[in-house]
Amino acid sequence: MTSNLTVDAARIAADITALSEITEPDRPWTRRAFSPLFLQGRAYVERRMKDAGLETHIDHAGNLIGRRAGKKGGGTLMIGSHSDTVPEGGRFDGIAGLIAALEVARSLADKGIELDHDLEIVDFLAEEVSPFGVSCIGSRGMTGQRPDTWLHRMADGRSLATGIAEMGGDVNAATARGDIRGFLELHIEQGTVLEREGINIGVVTAISGITRIEIVVEGRADHAGTTTMPDRKDALVAASDIVLAIRGAGLELSKTPGHFTATVGEFAIEPNAANVVPSRVRMLIDARAEFPADMELFGAQVERIASQAAQRWGVTIATPERISHVVATPCDPDILDILERAADGAGITHRRMASGAGHDTGWMAKAAPAAMIFVPCKDGRSHAADEWAETDDIALGTAVLFQAVQDMDRRLSEER
């Protein structure tokens, strides 16, 4: 199927392979933002951008941008992703979308196609959680959504402001972009839906909201050998009850329309001694929802679960506290339609689906019309050394991206 595509699958594979080789040798595939290896990877990407005839620069937020001027101007169409990885992460998370965007620019040049609007290919700075403890630094900075307090965060003896400067940015020149007319990002799914259903691409309807809820269970420390079982106020027993109930609530909500997950991923027990009844447990819930109403329902369920566990096990549990809350970001409905028509025109199967993970698109969509394309990845594995996506699958997604960019350009020109 890829032999008749409007993009070059072999060229995509070669670039992804070349970037994967720029890694810490004992921790493949590691190329963290703000590191010398990251800059080495960026230098490769910039060379390939220039080979494609793009004019390159680093913006104030530290993003690498390759620009292709349009015939008429009037705004910018933007496509891209990120080249940094998590430690011992994957060869495709971010990289596949960045190279797909580059391939769109190359294919346009190969075919002599000129867009009316400017086209920019973007490698966003630090989409993954960086050494500074924060993520999506470049996309937030580009759109004026990066908190000023972040600039004072320290890592490896330097501030984030200094780190951005070392990447070529200038936080003193920060201005939010107002010329972006549309944004698209291709990404591996990081799940199993497309692979399991045998579907070529996912058309992403929303970036799920993320809420983190802290629960602290206060019991009583007692001797593990002498305190009778009925007399205990075991914080861990109550916490275990809560964990199972959280899974049950999450499972039920996942059966309703829209994406929902709930995970107890952080857990600490005190005093953590074999011969002492646990006196205190702290847990952190990560909940993700496509629809805000589901998150509100889940929050109420968590409070009820905690209250019931406190009564059942004779422990004390304060009202669960929301540590952080980011609402879901819907993708632009008109661009979703454009993506589906582009896929249909090429005979590429597709389905609508939400993203359970955060992406730069989530921040770009707050500033401009935006959407995403998902491509399958083997066994849904991601943020792991064995992350894998087939070149043909990436090429099919890139073909949809190629056509969608042209259709967006045409639609915007007609609206003027």
C-alpha cells in the first residue's frame, strides 16, 4: 500500500534510524532535552531541514523551526513534534511525528507544490519531563502559557532560563505567537487500540485532562506480634481497600463513552518495618478523562471510597486533595473532518479516539485550531526501550498529514 503513497517511506525510515543512533550507548534510546546529545540530534534535524529547502531558526522558547514561505502569507500552518526522549525511552515517541512533518515539507518540494500560507516544521523543546521537572516547555513558551516561575527552576546547577538560552532561546524576547492558523502532530498511539482493531490511523478527538489526587491514611503503629487482629488500625489494609475500589471505579467509567483511566502510581508506607503495624500511607491517584463530567464524577467517588474505608477499618482519612488538575483539550472539529477526508481519499482506514497521554498538541490547541494523527505501535509499548512502530504505518499517517496540510491551506484561502 505504501508503494503508491505521496511520501517516501524509505526516507522516513532513514531519518528515524539516524536519530536513534544519537543516544547514550548504555541506555538506548536516551537523548534528553538540555543535554549535549540533544543538541547533536537537533543539529542532524536542522541539516535535514536545510536539505529540504527550509529556512531554520531557534525561537525565543528554544524550539527549532524550519520555515517554507507561502505564496500569499496571511498566517502559518504548523506541523511537528519533539526530538527529546525519556530515559531509556523509545525511538519513535516524538521522533516519528517530527520526521513525518519534515517529510511533508520534502514531498511538497519534490512535487513542486506551493502553499498559500507559510509552513513551519517544529521540533518543540522538552516535550518530555525534563531535568527541571516540567514538560512541554517549548510549546507552552511559544504560545505564552509557560509560567514565569518555571524559569527559576534549577537542575544541574543552572536555571531553566539558562537552559533555554543554551538551547538557543531567549526568554527576555518572549512573545506569544498570534499567526498560527492551524497545527497538526503525528504520534505513535502508545496504546493497543489501532493494532488490535487492524486500523491504519487514529484521528485524535481530544487530549485527556489529567487530575492527580492525594489520599493520606492515618492509622496506628502497633507491635505486629502482640496486637490482636481485631484491635488493629492498619493504615495499609485500609489503603489496599481504597486501591482496589479506585480500580473498580476507573473500570466502570472506562466502559462509558470517552476515554478514562485511573491509576494509583505513587505509594508510601510508614514506618515500613516488618514487625510494625503500618501507621500511615500516602498515595497519589493519576486520573485521566476525555470528558470533564467523568472527572467530576470520579472525584466524588474517590471521596466516598475514602470515607467508607475510614469507617470500615477504624482509621482517619482527610478529604482527598486535588494536587493538580488540567482539563481536557478538545481538538478542532473542522480539522478532524479534514483528516478523515484525507484518509478516505487515500483508502486509509481510520477511527476517532482520544489521547490518554499529554502532547504538545494539548498546548497548541489552546492557542490555535489543532488536531493529531495516531499510528499503531507494537503491543502498545512506549516510554520503553522496545518501543516500535512499522515504517509503513508511519508512512500512511504521513500521507494523511501531507494531504491534510494542503486541504487546510486551501480552506483557509477560501475563507479569506
